[in-house]
Amino acid sequence: MGPKVEGPSAPAMRRDPYEVLNVSKDSTDQEIKTAYRKLALKYHPDKNVDNPEASELFKEVAYSYNILSDPEKRRQYDSAGFEALDAEGLDMEIDLSNLGTVNTMFAALFSKLGVPIKTTISANVLEEAINGTVTVRPLPIGTSVSGKVDKQCAHFFGVTINEQQAEAGIVVRVTSTAQSKFKLLYFEQEANGGYNLALQEDSEKTGKVTSAGMYFLHFQVYRMDSTVNALAMAKDPEAAFFKRLEGLQPCEVSELKAGTHIFAVYGTEIIFFKPASYMIEALCARSYEETTEKLKEIEAQILTKRTDLRQFETEYRKALARFQEVTNRYGQEKQSVDELLKQRDGIHSSFTVTRVPNGDFGSSGSAGNGTSSSSNRVPGEDSKMGSPVEDGSVEGKDKSSKKKWFNLNLRGSDKKIG
């Protein structure tokens, strides 16, 4: 028993992944994959209804396979154990359908555990394929077949090719004018007569149709894994553009040998309660040599562009950080300039004898030069204005006449009263 594991993706206690999968350290990738498939099927909750530990055991098996199925993680573990593994790198991202062991319910379980699930292919379909009990319809090269498939069901097809066709390359495509959602599956034949899921492609909307294709052209062909893109974008939404090409993954199978190969169309979602309608066709690449070369060239350009984007992302982040820095300084400098000019205006306003309320400047000529109106008066003028008026002045005579006239009226009134 090892120490506790940090993080939501790991089981409560860690055991040697080789011990969990019951394989040796020199086991091949195929042997590890086969061991995992058997154990995952053994601990499937549908087969262990009365065993509450089944999901924990399955989780431990999946966790161990996550390490041993990744060459870099396996190398790190072999060199220094769990301590050598990056905690973030231990988040499980396992294509469970590739091992014939997952259905919708179990996909939901793993989603709760924080494990990205790439598929929800029914365990019943996969078990029937493993047991070799599925019905396989022939799909000759150069022909197409149309059909409708229900959700979580699959239609199987057998494509038989000769040596010349195998050497030229084979393309299998599925399209839906109704824009149905489906998966194109490829199965490898087992020695016991069963079929093991090896490849799958999710349908993508292209123009007015949905489509999925597999290309066996004797050179490395790539598929776009939307799950990888979604995870990368979720971790860093601001840099989503730089992650658009991260989902480009090499296909595990790049050529087919002469013989019969099994493909299937799997319904993933029913739209408006209707099954997924599709048309599947198998083509020999001999008639598409020019198109084949163009595919090879464009994927090489995409890989180069992905490398360029990774480098450009570093430059972009540095420039963005610098932009944020200068933007912040711009705001600070603007605030500083506004404050300095405000202080300058305040100092200018201080050059005055008497404080004048804002907006009173220019209301009179005396205020315009910074002095009050009282400062322009002649000395002694105020005392003259406030002193008694002399009798000889006109104003004095008027006031005296008014006083006598007033007294006469009063006297007259007194005589009348008397």
C-alpha cells in the first residue's frame, strides 16, 4: 500500500499500477490494454450490482491504466514511482469505449469523479461486439448504404478489400443531410471471433451536413479530438485560440491489410425523437491520389502551424503582460497630470487680496485687477457721506423746508383741536 493520493482523480490509496492490472513491467502496450479491458469488464457495475466496491475497484484499474498507457507517465513511474509524476498530469482522461467497458450511467459516474469521458457508447453494444454476436452487413468498395440508427444502438458493416486496394488506401465516410449526431467506429477482429473497438470518430457539422471519416492511406493521418480542445479551452478561456489545434491527434491505425474489416455507425443523440439518419460509403484512394496528397500537405501545414502557435503564445503572453503594465501606467500618469494642473490653478487663484467666490471675477472693473471696490475709494469719502449735511447746501434747505411744513401742519391741527 502506498501513501494517500492528492487530487480528485486518484483513488483513495495507491497501489503499484502493474500489480493492479496484473501485468509485468516489460509488458507491451497491447498486453496492458488487454489486461485493462478484462478487469474493467470484470468490475463493471452492471455486473456487480451487489458489490458496492465495484466502482472503486474500477476506478483503481482506470487510474493504473492512465499511467501505464501513457509512455511518458510510464517512464516517469518506472524511474521514480508516484513521486515523479506531476499531480496535474494524473487527471484521468481515458477513452473507456476503446476498451469496451462504459455506458451512459458509468460516464456520468466518471464525470462526477472529474474524469473527462470521450464517449458514452453502450456497454451492451460493445459486449455484443466482443462476443461476436452482432449482425454485419456487407459494404462493398465503391458503394454506399443508407439507414437510420436509434440512440445507443449500432449498425455494423463489413468492408472487404484485396491487396491492390489495401496498398492504394481505403477511406470510409459517413454523412447525414439531416445533421444527425453519430459516431463512426472501427473494430479489430479478435482471435476468438469477436470484435474489439479500435477507433472512433464523432460526427462534426461541416456546412449543411454532419460527417465523420476514417482514412487508411499508408501515412500518418490525424483526427481532431474535440475533447482535448474543450479541456484546454476550459482551463484557459483567454487563450482558447492557441488551443484550437491541440486536439489534432495521430490516428492509431494508418493502413488496412487485405481482408474484411468491421465498421459501425453508432447513434449518439436523437433529435426531435427521430433516429439518426446516415449514409456510409467505402472508397478506394486510388481514384483520389491528388486529394490524398493534398490531405498529407495540409495536415503537415497544420502541424507546423501548431508549433508556431505554441511559440507565438509565449510572445503574445509577454506582450499582453507588457500591455497591461503600460495601460496601468497610463492611468496613473493621467491622474498625476490632472492633480498637478489642479494644484497649479489653485496657486494662481491665491494671488488676490480678498478671496472672491468662484465665478465673481470680472463682475466689476475694480474686481478685475484683484482689488476690492472699497480700496478704490478716496480717503475720507466715507466720513463725508456719513456726516451731517451743512445748512447752506441745497440738500440742507430742502430738509429744513420739509421740517417747517411738517411743523405747520402739526400746529394747525393743534389749533383746530383746541
